[in-house]
Amino acid sequence: MKKEKFLFLNPSLPIEKRVKDLISRLTLEEKQSQLMHESPAIPRLGIPAYNWWSEALHGVASAGEATIFPQAIGMAATFNPALIEKVASCIGDEARAKFKDAQKRNNTEIFHGLTFWSPNINIFRDPRWGRGQETWGEDPFLTATMGSAFVRGLQGNHKKYLKAAACAKHFAVHSGPEPLRHQFDAKVSLKDLFETYLYAFKVLVENKVEAVMGAYNRTNGEPCCASITLLKKILREKWGFKGHVVSDCGAIDDIHRNHKFTKTPEESVAAAIKAGCDLNCGCTYSYITSAVKQGLLTEEDIDKALTHLLTTRFKLGLFDPPSKVPFTKIPTKIVNCDKHRKLARKTAEESLVLLKNNGILPLNAEKIKKVFVIGPRAEDLDVLYGNYAGVNSHLVTLFEGIVGRLPVGASVHHIDLANPENDMKDTSEWLWKTMVSGADACIAFMGISPKYEGEEGCAFYSDAGGDRKNISLPPQQKYVIKRLKEKGLPVILVLTAGSPLAIPEEHELCDAILYAWYPGEEGGNAVAGAIFGDFSPAGRLPLTFPKSLEDLPPFEDYSMKERTYRYMEKEPLYPFGFGLTYSKIEYLSLVTNKQTLKKEDSISVTVTVKNTGKFLTDEVAQLYLSWPDLNKDKAPLYTLRKFKRITLKPGQKKKISFILKDSDFYLYNENGETYLPQNTRVKLTVGGSLPCKRSIELGSISFQSCEISIL
């Protein structure tokens, strides 16, 4: 039979009919082969090999040259979903171009497909977690909003074809500790489960994310990749998810080997497939035929999983003539093109968070005679990458950014501090005097790198399997900053990290502090632009920065009590949503169109935002709700419900509006069910940060508030 006669190869037929036809032609062994991430070719049907495993957290990863955007936590700090949708669209374009070229070379290796296991929408509940850098922060609403924008950009909006397939991971209740993830049972209340840990997953399902990845851990006793509760009852039945589910890599093997939930590989395979895990990253599904023979699985179970997977491949156009799929026309030259590099720079610029400024910033480059640069991150390429990144030959280090921005004739002296404490002690006083004397400022590039935090096995210098036992700066860096201040230098501290650093001492010592995250290929230019006033930094923290490790609950405790800005009562070092600009912003005239709200009602909130300073700047207006009549067991201390990033010229005023639906006021009861609290007050606050005392202390952040009643 000629392949042209196969119904599944007819692009004019509905996908459902094509999938059914293809499955009917497969043997049990062939079906088994297609349920693992390395799906081999089936030559007799003309089906090419396909590897499902590709990564794209902040650019196409591990597949050669690609644009490297800021790591996800940095993109979260932009509070700009429209920008992130553009970023993800560029990533999808590069993915298509790279896939086309790989196909020409018959390259079906890992990382060269169109199914990307991104975004990571786990809640970053504890600063010690090494993989928090991959997330969109600690807030469910921010995570859902930014994650949805990423999905829309990556998958595209074509009525028939996906540009690429996004994957929401890791489902669910997954955020460390890394060394325990293969056997850990994350125990949570139903309230915390639905209010915090599942919220963003539900929203991404509503935004038609194509895939969901099951986590390694157990949740309330069930291995996530074999969880009837998570995968069947919630994901499929309650939320109506139509895409496919993939296991984390090796997670099916964990079910019997580490969780001891089953006794044999066949039992693990049966438990996972029956629960709804369609694709095995790994090879444990090679026991499928054995499980069928033992009566643990039916071929109908396998067909159901295969239907979900093949539907994704058809939606990607992998069985259609390239001429029918519009994305095959994307040229190779777009990979890391000038347009994408400019977008990477803009994203890095918008991600920078100014935590302190006593007036030293911005520096006037034309008046600078001498700058002293110090610190281990100045020339560190790792801090540009973050984890799960591509590569390219145009990385701009933080030091290169400064040098490139200084005018000819200005001096710059640099110590990279391979061993900071010894370097500081051993360098002769004459050399120190030469470097420091007459310097207009010292720029200290400090912080950590992905070698100190990341996924288990990847963060080589981590003392906790990828996580961190300590959230302060390394001792040598703390020593250097103290020594610099002893010499009377004004110190501009630029920090790199994918997580919060507890720096109360450094906050008092330094004249300015700029948080750069892992800023991507254009990180050096972005940081230099901020320091020299090419733009006003206006990023906001997607995380609460605690003052010390002692302010945190035990790492293994997944209760939200005392975690994140929503439930943490201890004063933070830097609050969620905080960030300064070079200008001064005032919020004026908060008005609502009604003072009461009923079920199935909505309310309009309008506020005027004015730039009373001298600099053009962006501002991130944030709307928070709080419930003065309810205790913390029933309602969060605060919860972010809307935000908008705007640009203001000096002296300019803008009126912005938010529409709040009744669902925005829903709370969660102890059964994880939503309800609208009645006969109670709700306080609405709009401002440039979380509306707390610490925000005002740090930067005189302006707020406007009002109350409404829910009937």
C-alpha cells in the first residue's frame, strides 16, 4: 500500500479522524514505542522518529545558537505580559527555524523538537530552592498572568497549527528540596492546594497550554505522575484539559523504586497510564506490553494516551507537507538576529530592580574620570546564561557593558576576585591606592551564579544538591564590601541571582543596589544603561526578600503559613512588588464606580498616576485586595489582583483603570472551594509596591486606598 492512501496523511481531514486511522494501523509494540520521549521511526508507515524533549525557559536551550533572554524570574520582574508574549513568540520562531534545519540534517536528537517543556509555573515558596530561578515568582496571579502570556507567544495563534507546544510544569506542589524530590511527599491542605499551588495551572489550561508535566514528588500520598486526584479528577475532569501529560524524566521509575507506591515497573506503568500520564520521559514504558500481558493494562488504555500524543504531533503539522504549515517558512537567519537581540536587551532592561539609591545613580558618563570595578560576577558568563539556556557568540558581560558605555579618556580599573578575601588582603596598598584613589565610584558585581543554585546535579558548587543552605552573600563578598566602605568609596552594588539574597548589612553599607537576576546575552549592556541613566530601571520584585534565614519556616513544610507576602507576618527586607525608579511617582484620586459588590457583579477602579520627578520612567501600578474583617486563616494578608506597566514623561499624568469581576474577590475554604465572602469589607489599594510599612520606609512609595462592601 502506498503511503499516499493512508487517511492519516490527508491534511484536509479532521485531526480526530487522522489520529484514529493512524492508531488503527499500529501494533502493540509500535504503540509502546510512541509513548516514550524517544519515539522511534515506523518506516512501514512513513512515520519519522521524534524526540519529545526540548527546553525553552528563556530561549531555545541546548540546541546550539539561540537568543538568550533573561531567566524566567527576571522576566517575571518586568511585570509586563505583553513583552513576555513577544519574547515567547521570538523563541517559537527560532524553534521553528532550528527544527527545519535539524530535519534537513536528519537530526532527531534530544532538544531539537517542537515540544518544549516550558514554562515552569511552580510557586517559588522558599528562597532556598535552586530551581526557583526558572519560575515566575511567589504569587499565583502573577505566575498565571506571565505564564499564560508565554504560552500564547510560544504556541502562536494560528487557527489550525501550533507554532510550538508549551508545557506547564511541574504538576504539582513542587518546589524543593531538590535532593528529596524523588521520594518526597508534599503534604498540603486543600485550601493551599487550590489557592496557591494549582491556581496558575488552571489558568494555563484555560489558555490552552498543550501539555502538562507531572512532578517527581508525591502530593498528599500519591505520586504526581500516577495521581488519580491530580491527573484525572482535577486536570481532565474538573478543568477539561485536552492536551497531553508527560512525566518528569525518570519519574515513572520513581513510583516503585523510591516512592514504593508500587512493587514492579509494570505496576508503575499501569498506575501512571490509567491516571492519565500519556508520555514517559525515560524508558519505563518499555514495560507496557508486559503490563498488558499481566492484565494490568488494556490496549484501550494505551490508545487513549496515544490519542493525546498524536493529536499534538498533528497540531504541529509533523505529518503534513511543509508547504501546508505556515511556520516552515520561518528562515534560519532569524536565530539571534538583531531584532531578537534588541528584544533581549529591552527585556533585560525592564527586569532590573533598583533596591536602593541614595542619589548616586544615575552616573553621568561625561563627567566620569575613573571607575573602579570589582567582583567575581563582572566577567562571569554563567550569570548571563541562567540554567536551561542556549549559546551564542555575542554575550556581553557586565564588565564589558561598563567599559563599552564609558567615554574614551575615562579610566576603569578592575579586580575580578578569583579569591576575594585573599585578593583584598594580599594586594599591595600601593596598588589599592592606585586603583581606588580618585575613583568617582566603585561598581561591585557580586551575588551568586547557576553553579551555586539550580537543578539537582547541575549546580556544581551547591552545598545542598542544587539548593542553598544559606541565603546571604558569600562571606568573601561581604568582606569586600565592608573593606570598600572603609576606604570611603561610594559603592554601587550590582547583584546577580535567581533567588532572593538576604543582604541587610549590605543595604546599609552600599549607596545603590541594583538586582540584575540572570539577565541574558545583553545583560552587560542593560546594566550599564541603567547605571549611566540611558533609562530608568523600573522592574519589580516577584518575590519577598527576607532579612535572614531565621525568618523562614522549615524548607520541607509546604504549608503557606508564614510564606510569601500573602501570609508572611515578619517584616521583609524588600517586599514583593518593590522597586525604585530614578523619578518620583505619586498615585492620586482612586475612584470606584460603586461601593458595593454582589455575586456576578463587577466593579471599575480608576486611579491617576503622576510622574513628579525629572526622569522619563516606567511605573508598575499594582492593585491589591485585603480583608480587614477576616482573619488570616480565611483570607491572605494581601493578594495581587491586577497590575499594569506604563511609561510616564516628567510631569505627565495618566489615568488607568482596572475591572474587577466578582471572581477576583473569591476566597478559598478549607475544602479548596471558592466562595464570595458576604457582608464583609474589602480594602482596595493601588500603588507601586506591596502596600506595607517597609515599602514606604525604603522608597516613599505612594499608595491610594478605598473600601467597598460585599453584600
